[in-house]
Amino acid sequence: MMEPAELLAGPRGRRFVMEAILRAGTPAEPEAPDGPEAEPGTIGWQSGPLEPFAGRWATAEPAALRGLSEADVMGSLVDSVSSAMYWEPPHPEDVFLAEPGRADELRPAAEALLEHPVFAALDRPLLAWSGRLNYPAAHIDWIDPSSPDRRFPPHLSRTDAQGRDKLERWRRHVDAGVRRARSDRPRDVRANFGGEWWATPARVDLLTTTPLPGADALAPGVEIGTPLLLQGIEDSFGLTAGTVRVLHLAPEADPRVYEVDSPDAWARLVAAFPLDVTPARRHMYYQVTGLDVGWFMPDWQQVADQYDAVHVTVGGYLATATRPIPLAGHGLPGGHTMLAGWDPDQTYWFDAPLQQVDQFEVELFERDPEDDPALDDVWRRTAT
């Protein structure tokens, strides 16, 4: 089981705990200033000054946190994920939560949340045992409103339909980006310069899945709440409909899975398969961390030679994402890494021994705030 100190060491973990405290109603929310007298440097989720929260989280009632509904726990996690950024300075809330002493104030709440049955059910490895998934794997093909008939069903292999190696194409793209950055970007690390920031093997059509508990029993029209598959997405584009494909392991399949369940697990993966991307990440990661150091990510082409899939657990995400992870203890002095662009409980498959068992449409159902302002929007399986 994850320890409170591990959860609170990560910016996303601290934000998750804070959001849960607010949902539990402890401490009482300060009144938000209205109009021109509202001062700058206020928290976005409350539009009130940060200072009234100082020292008050320790009063959060553990019983209230342990009594949070599944929707509240999931909503708190989704809010933490949606606030993750790797291309500009952290939110004022996250800076505030990183101040000395804040983790001690949040510790009782973190302990209660780690004991919550919803969190315990979420924070699991991909495999229950050899050849058995903990939950059905699900992939979402988003529906672009401008091209509703343009769908991209998952391709389960590392090679594409033309027989090309997807990760060879990925590596060529990354190398070209590093070369361009080395020659084109200013030497001043403080210069405002954007570009690619993620550390995933993205944009080459590898299959990604996120567990969807209960997917096998979903009836048409049923609400499915706030699943991580649909809302726990970093840098989400806000799409509101898609096709969900439910997959199970094929018979006799026993995939080699690397589990990222802690910052150290991510650091070990990077150090075992290091790819130096400093020129292409230096300016953006400085905005997030204030560090001008060497930046590394996994060479996914090499990783795929030893593993069929890499899975980031919920706890691993909350403890690791949006923080600099030093690699000095793993043989790369001065090197750092960042778990960027990976969603909680998400798996990237290189060669996926999976078979599709179901397919259905989903849409975001917007609730009327006049009916109940406390209710969040939810996803549901469409009736058609």
C-alpha cells in the first residue's frame, strides 16, 4: 500500500488530496472576493486568496474523507490530472501546496484517502496474475465533431497496416526534433519556447488502454460516471463522444508488463533505456521545475524489445507526474526525467495480445446545474 509521504511528494498527489478535502466540505470554504477588489494570485477553483487555507487542512475530518462517494474520489483525481502542465509555470495552487510544512498539514487527509475503498480498487497493477487482467482494458476512439465518420480503431501490433515499425518511426521523429532544437532554440533557458513536452511513445498509433471496471455489464443508456478512460486525461481536448472498445487478454497470453508504480520505477526504466532529449525539452521543463539540467526519457524502441506493455498505476502517476526525478542514483549524474503526458492507469502496448469483446458508443451528459449544483457531468453509454 502506498504511504502518505509518497502520495504527498508529488504535485498531482497533493492536488488530489486538496480537491478531495474541498469535496468533503472540510475546511469550510472561504468567501470569494467579488468584483475589482479581488486580488491577483488567487486560486482558480475558489477565486479566493490562498492564505485562508494555510494551516487548516489538518482539521479535515478523516471520517468525512473516508465517506466520500465514488464520484467525489474520481472527480478529485480528474481535477488533479486536468491541472497538470509541462509547458508553463505551475498553478498558484500547486506552488502553494509545495511550500514547506504543507505535506504535514495534508498527511491526515492523505491517510484517510489511501484507505478509501475506491482508491484501493483503482491503484492496482495491470495484471491480477499471469494471463489475467485486473479489469477489462478499454480503448477510446474519439469522435471529432468536424469529422464524425472518421474513426481509428485500435491496431494491436507494433507494426502499422503497411508493415512499418511504429517505434522506428517514433525514434526518427524524436531524433529530428532534438536536432532541430539544438540548432534553432535560444541558449537562454528562460526564453519562452514551446514544442513537444510528452515522454510517451505518442502519435504513432500505438494502442493505449485504460481499465474500465464493469464494462462487461454496461447496459445502453446507463451512466458510467467519471471513468479515467474518458476524463482522467492530461491536456484533454474536451471531446464529448466516442467509441469504446473493450478488450481482454487473448487465450494463453502472458504479456511482459513493466509497472510504473513509483518515481523510482520510472527512473529505473529511463536509466535502463536512456534517450537524451535535453535540447527539445530544456526550455519547457525549466518553466515547470526551475531546473536547467539534462533531460532523459525512455527509448521506447529499446523498451519494446524487452516488454510488451508499460502501465502507470494511479498511485505511480500521483507520486511521479509533473515533478523532476533525478537519475544520479541510477548512473546518470546530473540527469533528470519527467513522467509527462501519461494518464493514470494507462497502458501503452507495443505488441498487444488482446482480443476485442465489446464495442459501444459513449457521450458526455451535461447535467442542469439548476437541478443540483453539486452534481458533475457524467458519461453514459448511448442507447443506440
